Amino acid sequence: MLEDEYQLDFFKNNGFVRKQCQKCGKFFWTRDPERNTCGDAPCDPYSFIGSPVFSREFNISEMREYYLSFFEARGHTRIDRYPVVARWRDDIYLTIASIADFQPFVTSGQVPPPANPLTISQPCIRLNDLDSVGRSGRHLTTFEMMAHHAFNKRDNEIYWKEHTLELCDELLTSLKVDPFAVTYKEEPWAGGGNAGPCVEVIVHGLELATLVFMDLKTDKKGDILIKGETYSKMDNYIVDTGYGLERFAWASKGSPTIYDALFPGIVNELMGLAGIEHELDNSEYANILAQNARLAGFMDVSEKANLIELRKKVASSIGMTVEKLSAIMEPVEKVYAITDHTRCLTFMLGDGIIPSNVKAGYLARLVLRRTLRMMKDLDIRIPLSEIVDMHIKNMPEYPEFRNNFPVIQDILESEEEKFNATMERGRRIIQKSASHFKKTGEKIPLSQLTELYDSHGIPPEMAKEVAAEIGVGVEFPDNFYSIIGELHNKAEAKEEQVIPFAERLIHLPKTKRRFYDEPTRLDFEAVVLDVFDNHIVMDNTFFYAEGGGQPADLGTVTCGDAMYRVVDVQVYEGIIVHTVDIPGRKLEITKGDIITGKVDEKRRMALARHHTATHIVNDAARKVLGKHIWQAGAQKFEDHSRLDLSHYRHISPQEIRQIELLANRTVMENKRVVTEWMTRTEAEQIYGFGLYQGGVPPGEKLRIVKVGDDVEACGGTHCLSTGIIGPIKILKTERIQDGVERIEFAAGDAAVRAMQKMESLLVDSAKTLSVPPEHLPVSVERFFGEWKDLKKENERLKEELARTRVYRMLGDASEVAGLRVVAESVVGADSLELQKIATELLKQENVVALLASDVEGVKLVASVGEKAIKCGINAGNLVREMSKIVGGGGGGKPSFAMGGGTDPTKMQDALARGLELVKDACKEA
RNA sequence: GGGCUCGUAGAUCAGGGGUAGAUCGUUACGUUCGCAACGUAAAGGCCGCGGGUUCAAAUCCCGCCGAGUCCA
């Protein structure tokens, strides 16, 4: 149905013909009338390996520069790359394409693009083909998508399909690509709620670029069907191209693998460290790699079965056994993967991702640990930071990485330590489990293996290895990781936020938010636009609606004689809804009424203080801890505020004190808080993405708030100058996730109260010990030490007392069938004391002891010597019977048992019953 | 955001309602010119914190704090 979309004058005027691929059935355009296949793998093999397709070789920097200046010379503005962590998006963690930079606000037309048309080389990270990296010869986790974009509107078209194709063809021609070798394959594109026609640009089996013409959006009522979804045309339509920088460089060199083309220095260095002779001059060796890459181009090698298939094919094509080939390829593939992964880490950490166990941080740790495992396999013993350093040296065009290197190095070091600790712990756990199954003669079952992986991070490969050392097998199926996947596949769909009264709200205009223009004013009049239940919408308001981690303003609205308390204020699509409290009466406000509003000043000020203070603490933390500090969340309250920061280790007490001091200095400087509205693009260009500490607000215009050195896009209410905040007191820090530290603090009145509370805790504690507060630490330590000593002393004394009692008791003991039976109540003895006595008596093998005391109800202890046990006397049974009498229960081993009850008056009865039981048992024996 | 595992001696960990244990380390003594090794002995525990159940909780239940780990 999109066929017409591809009938371009460009093709017609340049001698192209449209053909259908004999192998895959897809349509493509070519200048070569003889061609019958689309040119893409697997229909056509890689034919550029060993025969480069450009007139000269390019490395990455040269290729990037060639591309960008090519498009600059043709009317495009070059713009700087965006970070690889997509901080301006809340739907993805990583930047996966150049167009991601402009979603959602530019692509939707809400915000103008930074330039139009523009060209960019955007580093992207995709981890979906992680298992293929290194094996296929072509997969990368990190790549630069070179692109030119044109953002068209119906009334303002920059250029569309024809010119895009012209530019692409001109670019390839300028690189001296054989025009007959280029094919343009028709391949409708869809993703992320948009779609459109698209052509893939293929040269010698390698897809070099994708030209997407995004002009459709998902629409349930749409009449265009693509891949099972319906779409309709958009008012704005976008040229979204993607040229693979690394693939261009590879094609220019024709190396056996993309890795050898991109970073030969690092590959060679690592090969050397792994003891691999990586001599691409050796034609036999180079041929193995080339053949592997060519054949891997046909298949998805992330599947184990496919990988085995690939090995067989390569082996037979070069006349080698599969075993020998695997032995050669596996280490080489690992070196390639390590090279790629460390480049990925360079971008991730360089752009400020902190490894963690959640979100983007988890992805960084995933890549990092994969790398460490492979390095361990190859016995490459250098710190990760050394390899990252090599990448940074290779990329002088990213000076920010060099600047961040000390922090990167620090992070990598602590991650390596954590990894080693985890592996060491894992090794012990497996050893324990393996020796357990060695006894039973079984394999370690799958359930155990999944738990080891899921709960302890022990890869099954490692479990297998360690278990083998002990001589135990493991149940390790090929689909292990998909089993793990299923374990986690029970995720429930999250509820969508339901907007109440949505159908009535859509007819209302956006509420004018007057607190921005007159931040100190709290009284106002407004016209009621609509009322439903106890919710009121007005034409304007001074009430701040909950948002940006700041709770709503509260206060009152008055209409005539009726006054209502405002208990909540929310905003829906710019319309502010005030909720009032009407316990047991009717709301006497109707549409068209004029009301008087009054905002609770105390609350407003407390929240403003905490909000402005949050910006200051965030800035102070960045100054103390480093530039990688990023706000991971924040919430303000009247009496405290909390701020979550990305950081790779615990914030030390010294650092906290420093942050607190710095924050209070900013307060004391009493700097004016400046707010201004700017267009999004302008603000991003001036201040960078650091603006989005508190998330990405929608809309074309941003409210920029400057507090001291801190600049953020923020819609909250703030103090007019920092001095108004008053003192800032940090209350505590905690680690809410790996890689995220939470700072809780109070500002203004709340800070003073917090300090007073802390002081009274101190004073009260000191009073109890009758010492001045400054002696508290020493005194507490002394008391605790003494308490421990006394506890020990007490126990020793009880033992001694027990020993002396034992002599007397043995003397008083009655004799039953050659056994010495003690049945006594010990006044004032607790259960510990009874135990000591019973234990002492147990040293005599012919003794039966029945002891009781009436401390805390009734305690009973029985001990039975070895000889007595042989007579059939069981301490557990005795205590069980005796305990019943005193209204409780008990039990234990044949030689020693404890019990008790609640009724002390029956204590003697219980002892008598015990004695009786002993006598009975002796008779029977 | 969701799931799982774990907090016991300085370290590593057993135990899993009824007398708190092992190994290493520490200290002392013995052997030695001394060290290592060995032998003997000792010291070292709010069993993470707070509730609950029970005659009795390190152990079971709930909450909190802390650590680890997997997935989206």
C-alpha cells in the first residue's frame, strides 16, 4: 500500500529500475538492470571484505568529519551530539537513535528544532544484540548514527524524499562508490508510535544507511496499515536518516571485522595480553575471520544453535574441524567483545551513568560485568580503566571523557572490587551446594542454578566450572537464560492515571498561574469557571498545584459568606482543579461566581524554603562529590525535604558536613533567585541538559530558575533570595538503591526545630547518665563496657552458685533404683540459672534432675544422665508432663529439656508428678 | 518499578523453637637462639534493630534498618 511512496523522480531520472528480490521478495531500486537480488545480506553476501568500497580509507574521526562537512556544505547546520543517557526522555534510558534527541517535543511539532535542516553524529547505545557482539564481526553495542534531519510542516517544507535520496546518492558518489553496486531497498519503517516509508541503502551486502520518511502516527481510526497497526498522516513530516559511522569506516577499509577496522590498536593490545597471535597479514588467519563475518552476515548468532551452525559452515568452507575453529574463534571473539564493551562503558560513564542495580545504572553494570567475566576467561589482568583510557586516547573529539576520567577510574575500580567480592562469595556458595550434592550423588538441579544466578549473580557457567572441581555435575540447559526471563515475566501492567471529570475539563481554558508573576501575593479574586462535586476550576489562581516534587498549596476560598478550606490542588493539562472540604454540607459556589482565595502563607513559605534549599543542596553536593552528581528524585514537605542523588559510593559524614556548610554559605550570601522563561532549545543550548535535574517539563517554553550557581528548569515556588531560606540542616543520608544516595534535610523553621529536637535527645540522654552532653560518647562507651562485663560476671557467678548448689542437691537426692533423683524448686532462680544447675548435674551419669522456679510464671528444667536414659527416662517427656500441670508446655532432648507454665501454685504438684514418672519408668525397666 | 537471597565471634560461615558452634585470625603458655610449623589453653557474641506469638525465640510472624543479586 506504500508502493506509490517510492515512485520518485530521483529514481526515474537517474536510470534506476524497480525490481523484486528473487530471494526475499522485497522491492528495491538499482541502476543495474541485470541485478536480481536486493543486495542485502542474506540475499547477497558481504563482498566488501578485502575489497574496500570507497576510494580511500577513513578512520572514525575522518569519516565523521567528512560526513558532517558534506552536509554542512549543503545547507545543514551541524549540531553537537546529545548524551548517550537520554535524560530528556522518561520512556527510554539510552539514546538509541539520532531522532531520539528530538523526541517527543520536536517531532510532535510542539518545540522548534535547534536548526532546520540539521546534521549530527549521535553516539547511540543498543544492548539488544549483546550476545552477537564479537561473534558476528559486525555487531556493536555503541555506534554513532550520522544523520541529517529535516522537520517539515504542511506550510513550511524544507525538503522531503527526492532531495534526501539525491543527497545520499551524492554522498556515496563523492566517496567513489560504484553506482551499480548501490541498491535502495523498500522497507516500511515503524517504531515508537510513528511510521513511514523508508529505504535502506545497501552496498556490497552491507546496509550503510536507512532513510526514513516519518509522516505517520498511530491512530486507531487511521486507514494505513503497517505491520498490524493502523496509522494516519501527520501534519508535520520528518526526514529521519541514519548513516552508520562505523559501517562507513569498515566499508572504507574492508577489514575482516568491524572491530579491526575501528580500533586496531586496542584490539591488538588486548590480543597480545590474551596471548593470541592476531596477524591479519597472515592470509590464512585473515581468511578465517573474513569467512566468519561473511557467513555470520546471514544469521542471528545470538542463539547458541545458530552459532554452532555458523561454526560448521565456516569450518567446512575453509577445511578445518569445528573444534579447532572454535578454539581459535572463541578467544578472538571475546577480545572483540571486550573492545566493544569498554567503548560502551566509556560513553556510559563519561556521560554520567552510575553503575547500579536499577535502571540505566543496571545496564552499565551488566556491560561492565560481562566485560570482566570475559577478561577473566582470557586471563587479561589489567584494570578496566586502562582499556577505557585507550578508548579515550582514541577519541580526542570527546574531551569531556578525558575531564571525567578520574571519576570514571574511581567508579571502575570500585565496580571491579564489588565484582570480585561477588564472585568470591559465589564461589563459596557453589562449593557448599556442590559438596551437598556430592553426598547425594546428584547433579546440582536447575532450580538451584536459577536461584544462584537470580539471587546471587552467579553465572551458570561459573557454577559448572566450580562444581566440576569438586566432581559434581550441573543441570544447565541451553535455554537457561530464557528460563530466567520467564521467571521475571510476571510483571503486571501498570495502571494509567485516570483524570477525573476529563470530559468536562477539556472544554475549559488553561488556568492562569499568577504565582509566577506575583510570587509574594497570597490573596486574590477569581471567576469560577466550573464546579463539580467539591472541585472548583477558576480562571486564575495563586494556589500552586502539586508537581515537581512539591506538594500543593492549601488555604481557603470564600464566596459571599461561605468559606471553604482548600485541601488539595491538582493540575490536569494546564487546568488547575481546587478541591475543598465540605463535611456534611453543600458547596454554595456555582459557575460564574466570584470568589476570594487566600493561600496559607506558613505552608507556602515552608515549601518554598525547602524547594529553594533543594536546589542549593543539589549544587553543593555536586561541588563536593563531583560533576557526576545528578538528581534522581526529590520530594518536599513542610517539615523536611529529601533529595536523591546518583553517586557511586556512600556519602561520608565529612562530605555531608561539607555539603551542609557550603549550602548554608550560599544562604548567607543572600543571592537573589532569578527566574525567566526561555524557549526549550535556547535553554538547552545555554545551560545543557543539567537543566532537567527534576525531570523534563513539557511545553515549548521552560521556566529557568537560577539559585546561586544552580540552574534548572523548574515550575516550583521559590524564595526571592537565598537568605529567606534560613538555616539548612541535613538530617540523615541513606542509600535507597545501589548508586543512589538520599539526603534528607530541613530548612528554615523546620531546621531550627530539627536541631532543637536533636539537642533535647542529647540533653535527655546526658541527664539520665548525669553527665554533660559533651561527655556522652565517653560515658556511653564506658557504661556499655561495664554492662557487658557485669553480664559476664553475673553468668560466672550463676555457674559458681550452681556448682555449690549441686553438691547439696546431690546430698539431698533421693535414690530410686540406683539413680540419684533431684526434685527441687530453686527459689528466685531464672531459667538460665536452672539450666546451669541442670547442666552441672548432668556431669553425673546416674542423675535425674527436676528443677523448678517461680520466676516469671513457672520455669522447669530437667536433665537426665546417660545411665538414666538407658533406663528409659526421657527429659523431654518428663518436662512435657510437668508443664501441663502448671498450665504451659515444654520439651527438649532426652538428656535435657525445658518448659514452664503460668500457674506457680501448682509447682510442687508438677515436681511430685515428675518424681512419680521417674519411679514408674524405673519400675518398667 | 517488580522479584529473590542474606544480616550469628575480628574474618568466613554452620545451626533454624529447648545448654550459642566450627574454621581462620588474636592472646598466653610449651617446643625454638629467633621465625615458621606444631601442641595446649584462653579471650572474643544486645545471634542487625523494634514489635508479636510462646512456658521458652538466634530460630516462627510483622515492621524497620543494612547488604547482595536478577529482570523491565
